[in-house]
Amino acid sequence: MEPFLKKFFPSVLRQAGAAETNIYCQYDSQLLTAFTSSLYIAGLVASLVASRVTAALGRKNTMVLGGLTFFAGGAINGGAVNVAMLILGRILLGLGVGFTNQAAPLYLSEVAPAKWRGAFNTGFQFFIGIGVVASNFLNFFLSKHPWGWRLSLGLAVVPAAIMTLGAALISDTPSSLVERGRLRDAKQSLIRIRGAGADVEGELDDLVRSVGAAKAADREPFVTILERRHRPQLVMAVAIPFFQQVTGINIIAFYAPVLFQSIGFGKDSALISSTILGVVNLGAILVSTAVVDRYGRRFLFVAGGLQMLVCKLAVAAVLVAGTGASGTEHISKELAVAVLILLCTYGAGFGWSWGPLSWLIPSEIFPIKIRTTGQGISQAVNFATTFALSQSFLAMLCHLKYGAFLFYAGWIATMTLFVMLFLPETKGIPLDSMQGIWEQHWYWRRFVSTTVSA
């Protein structure tokens, strides 16, 4: 928003309006990207702390804590009078996101029946998508008002309040309750989840045995996760969130108005275009919800990866054709629309594959003893990669020009091949039986003991 830039980043506004500025370099500002990426550093720290908090306090209480912290960050950003307040608010938002991203996917995976676990977990990404679309609509309608940026930033308190209240009203997961010695509450939680007439004794006994075996080992989780037998899960906890970010989706989502304005759309058109991109992504997540437990995780990963790869290469080609290799020519409206269509197709590919599945896989592959630790590492990698990319994207766009899209295309090709070779299918497998998929895998079986570990 122009009033926001005028108040906090006037040099960026002057640079964007300079006639001689390369179209790829209009918003290249380390201060502006520091404001954006401060959230990810806070989220990185919170993710590592949250693994212990989630184990000690439970999934429910960690989500409540995350909601309260997010609320505080939104309130401070809405009332900010200087850049320091903006960054403080972003840090609190990052802490809130770190705690919530740690607990929510675990919660969904642990309460869902095995045959519907994928559909349940994709709901997390779906509501993230709703937030993105809602924020884009708000930015569009508020962009003309001098105070619109305050409302846009401050309204983060609304989803924070909903999240906090909603988390406070639900029961914790049976796994978490058993882990903390609350067996009676665990049984009641199972009855609520499975239905009043369901026989939950067998499932409860399995949970008690798994937790008992894990506690008998009595080892530091961050040490246990480094053991050879857990090498496959650890590799996935690092590789999958890293690959999710180097698809370039978050960079495009966060900087979409800047990106579209840079390639020839007007200010209002840029906001509308980014909103369209968000709506397409949201619809694609619904597709993933419908098919993830039918066709499996691997199929969606590979199909979505190939779709994103083709679109990234095509975007680079269109930009070269429209702006020249130097980026000094003004792109035509027709080619700018072509970029929008390609990025929407790319967003759809991400929406039914790497978007939701990157939350699902780390939350379902770890044994209970190191589940929160594995999730914490996964989220820390996610935030660290997002920080590095968001801090460097505008400079990368300025210096590499269309080559930035080729950079991401190379990573998409790599990660699609990685999934084809190294990720086994987890569809429909109960959480406490997940060890078997590694024992049967052509590569990972050399690391995994034939004895099911806790």
C-alpha cells in the first residue's frame, strides 16, 4: 500500500516511481525485506522451543499460546508508529505462527482415522489459503485509504482470536494425553473423536504401549532423532519443508502485488491478480482434500511437481520475450496476462501437492517419542528457508531477472526426482505402524532395524 510505504519506507516508494528503474528492481530494499522476513526468524526460534512445549503442555495448549502471541503481534502492527514497532509485531506474529504450525498439523494427524488422515490434515493448508485470499481482498479495498494499512495489519487479531477460542474449546489428542499420564482424559477424548458407540479400548491400549515403550528408552529426543534407525524420518523432516519453500510459492504469494506491478500491471490490477492467484490455490487445496487418501501422497507430489516445473519454465520464457534479456523493455498487457495464467496454473499445482502435503508428511511419519521433535525440526527448516528466500528474493529478481524463475525450476525438478526415489507411500497406514514403510523401502531399509522402534 502506498500510504504504508510513504510512512515507513519512503525510499522504496521513490525508487519504485523512478522512470529509469529496471522493472525487476523497483522494490529492491533490504529494510523492506527485513520487515517481512523478521517473522520467519521468530518462527524458526519458536519452532525449536515449541517441540518441548508441545510435548509438555499438549497440542491444545500450544495452539492457545500461539493464538495469544499472534493476537499481540497483530495489535502492535496495527498501532505501529515506527519501523521498530512493525518489526516487533512481526516477531510476535512469527512466534505465534511457530507455535501453531508445530501443534496444529500434529493435532490433525493424531485425531484423524488413518484412512482419512490426509484429508483432515489438508484442512490446515486450506485455512491458510483462506487467510491469504481474505488478506488480498482487504488489501485491495483498503489500499486507497491513508489508514487502510493499519486496518489491514491490525485485523490479524480476528483470526488470532478465533484460533485461540477454538483451541480452548477442544479436547487434546489422545496421544498427547497418554504421553502426559492422563489416561482417563485420553479415553474420553477417544470417545469424542471416534463416537460414543465406538470401542476405544484397543486403540487406547496401543497408545499406552507405544508411550510406555518410548518412556522406557528415557533418552533426549534431540539425541534419539539422530540415531541411524530414524535417519529416513529425519531426512524427510528436513528435505520436504526445504523443497516446499524452494518451489518459490511463498515468495510469489507474499510479493505477488509487487511482482505483478513490476511486470506491467497497475497497482489495483496487481492486487486483483494476486487475489486471483490465491483463489486458484484455494480451489486446488480442495482437490487435494478429495483425492489425497484415494491416490496417495506420492502421486500428488510428482504430478504437482511436474506441473509447477513446466509453468516456471514458461514464465521465464514469457518474461524474456516480453521484457528482453535485460528487463528494460515494457511488457505488453497480453504477455502480462499470460504470466498471470501461468502463475495461477503453477499455484494450482502447488495447492494440490506440495502445499498441503508438506505439512502432512512430517506430522505422520515419526514415532510418538520424537514426534514433536521431528515436527519442530521440520518447521524450523521451513522458517529458515523462507527467511533466506524472502530476504533475498527482491535482490535476486533484480540481479537474475527472469533467471530467478529458472532457479526455482531447477529446485522443482530436483525435489520431484527426490520424491520418486526416496519417499514411500504413507496413505492409510496407522501412525503406530508407520515404521514398516521404511523397512520395505529399497534404500531406507539399510538404515532401519527390523524391530519396530518406539
